[in-house]
Amino acid sequence: MSPAADSDGALELIDDCLACCGRPEFLPRLAELVRSLGPRQLMVFELSAERASCLVSANFSALRLGEALAARYLDGWFRQDPLLPRLLALPAGACEVVPLHAPAPGMGEDYWEIFFRQPMLGGKLAVLMAGATRRLAVYLYAAEDRPAKIAPALARILGRLVLMHFEGLPASATPAPLALLSEREAQVCMGILDGRKAEIIAGDMGVTVSTVATYRRRAYEKLGISSRGALFALCRPR
């Protein structure tokens, strides 16, 4: 495929994202755009000095990267993120693109071990954004043997699309990461988060238990997790 064709494809997907910004269709379109650019994992976090929330977890490989990258990050490791001070220092309206290769200045050995070496990641491209009401970090993770090459201008566009979407959303009872799923997949995950057994979820949805298991498997694959515990870690409020 020629560079012009690649560019046209990215522009089409960006246009799709703009058209459905603030609506449920946005995150699947965003995931499709990011997947086309080559990263193995997309994570979006809302961060402050004391709090972290996962807004998007999208896995594009066979590895369960979301489990390693999101759950432990949210369990306090975000405070060790070498990019957190840069995000907190940004003036309102600013957007900064930062390539991060490990080990990097300010990165502790334990942080490098958990978030880069163990999941076999060569680095990430970070887009840091200070909006009117939120500070967001978009992390695009690359494999050790297959770095994703994304131009800084395109990375900034990705970041601004994400910020536009989340700053325009009303409060919702559904955890943000589940917005990437289909309606049925999200229903199953909400049932799990509510503590209901598969049989009860199946009865509420009018489907078989095996169908619930299928929706659960698909949801976990999209989120990059492999267990009930990881789902709770990803979706619980911080």
C-alpha cells in the first residue's frame, strides 16, 4: 500500500471519529484508527496527583497487556509515572507529545520491569493534554521488535480527539472502559461488576449461559484482560 493510500485511510478514520465525537460510536472508531497505525495497546488515563482513572483500554495483540499495564498502574503505580509531573505542569489547553523509551530519566527500575520489560514492550508514545476540566494521558504502546511510527502531528490530533470526546460527555454509571464494547458485551461486564453469576446474567438478558461466556470472552479480548479480578481493577472508581 502506498503512503498516499495509508494517509487517505487515516484521514477517513479521523473524519469518522470527528463525526461521532461524544457518542458511543466514538471509541470503536478511535480503536480502529489506532490499530491501523501499528501500536499493540492503547490506554487512556485521567490523572491528577492523587487519583487515576482508566478511560480506555484497547488491546491489539494476543498478549493480555491491559492486565499488566492498567490494573497495577491504577493501584498506585501511576504516582511513579515519570510523565505525571509533565502532565500536571501543562497549562490549560496545551498538548505535548513525548516518546518514552525505557529505561528513561526519572523512571525507577521497578516501574521499568513491570510496565516495559515483563510485557516485552519497547516503549510508548505519550500524548499529554490539559483540558478545561480534565488532564488526560493517551499511551500508545509498541512492541520491542515492531515499533509504531506515528508522526507527532498525528499523535496530537489523536489526543485532541480523545479530549474533545471525554470533556463533552455527561456523567455515566457505566465505567468508561466498557464504552469500547458492544451493548451485549458491556451488559455482561456490568453484570459481573454487580456480582451476578452467569446464570443470572443469562436470565436477565434472555440468552444461554454459553452465550454469556462468549460475550465475556470477546469483551476481555477487547479490553486486554483475562480475568474477573482484572475487570474489577480496570473499572472500579479510584
